Amino acid sequence: MLILDEYERRARLVPGLLAILPFIVLFAVLGLRQISAISYVFGALALAGVGPVLIAGVVRNFGKAAERRLWNGWGGPPTTRWLRLDPPSDNEVQHNMWRKAVEAVSGVPLPSLRAERRNVTKADSVIETAVKRVRRKADKEKFNLLFIENRNYGYERNIYGLRWAARGVSLASAFVMIVYIAWLAPLMNRPQVSAANLAGLALCLICFFGWFVLPSEERVKEAADRYANELLHAAVTLQEELEAPGQVQVLRLEGEM
């Protein structure tokens, strides 16, 4: 059985379930669960855990595609922008502290101002490599807040990336409900107007308009900035641990051997 971890459940599965919620409503209202073949297929997927994994994978692809577009508009990931020397930072003390910490923890020297101006793309690649090394060294248990902010960012990014697909699902589901109420229900000897039909249509429309309110580039950016801030502060903490007297002594002994 395939199992999703805590990050995948919150950041990927939840947005995916919200996106297909109108389909679930249709499945319930139209009585499709009574069709044996459909019930068996969905039951098997749920039992094996394949359904959630497939949803999480699709959501991740949508989120990553949106992330690339957002970063291009922002001028790069927050950590990369904050660690550049050009333009100058509003808080030079904090900026220098972050750069020294990232260099110490990652072992990757960050580009100089001249190197940045000579080749911005290469300089950004060096910064991103250093940040990735720091991220791998930030233990989840020790930096739980970092994990939470990363999960929150993933959720906001994926919600934003899914917005158009989710709106299409909601609108299509509402259209199907209207067609069912207006034409199909009488042909199937079912009531056209019932509490279930009206509730289903209302939920589909609520989902449609909700997907214009829930996703926001501003919310994604705020979540990204919070995560970047926690990651860089984690780098400072890791640097302090690395430079602790006991650790320094151990490193010296290892260097002499």
C-alpha cells in the first residue's frame, strides 16, 4: 500500500481533493456509487493507496509549473534574491549574517558583487546550490517550524497552480448538474427539484467562486518569504552549532590526523 507523508497530505493531497470536490458531489448526487463497476474501481484505488498518490503527483506538477512562473516574475526564489549582493540589502547586518551562515554550513562560497554583475545566471546557480545544501542539513525534528512553513508554502503554491483546472472542474460539474436537473432526471423518472440536486448544484457553484478567492499570488509570496526566512535563520543556527567550542576542537583534531 502506498502511503503519503505529512507534507504530501497537507501540501498536495488536500489541494487535489478540494479541486475534485465537485466531481465527488456529482458522484454522490447522481447515484453513480450504485454502479458496481465504478464502485469497485474507486474502492480498489482507495484500498491500494494509488488514488491519493496519483492526485498528489498531478498536484505537484501543477504547483511546480506555477512556481517557475512566479519565480520568474519575482526575480528568483526568495532565498536567492535575499542572498544576492546586487541590489544592496536594506538590512546589511542581517544580510551579511545570512551569507556567512550559508557559506559556512554549505561549504560553498557565495559569488562576489563583481561575479554577480558579470554573470547573474551563474551566480544565482551557485546561491541555489548552497541553499539546497543547507536545506538538506536542516533536520525536521530540530527545525520543526521550518518544516511547517515549507508545508504551508507547498499548499499555497499548489492551490495557486491548480486554480484554473479547479475552476474548470467546478464549472463543468455545475453544468452537468443543470443538465441533469433540466433534462435527464425526468427521463430517469427522478425528481427534477430535490434537496440533493439543489445542494449539489449549490456546492459546485460555491467551489467555482471559491477558487477565485482561495488562490492568490500574494499569499504564495508571503508563504514563500516566511519559509525563506526560517531557512536562513536555520542556517545561522547550524553555523553556531558548527562553530561551538567543542565542535571546533573536534574539527581541529580531525584536521591534524
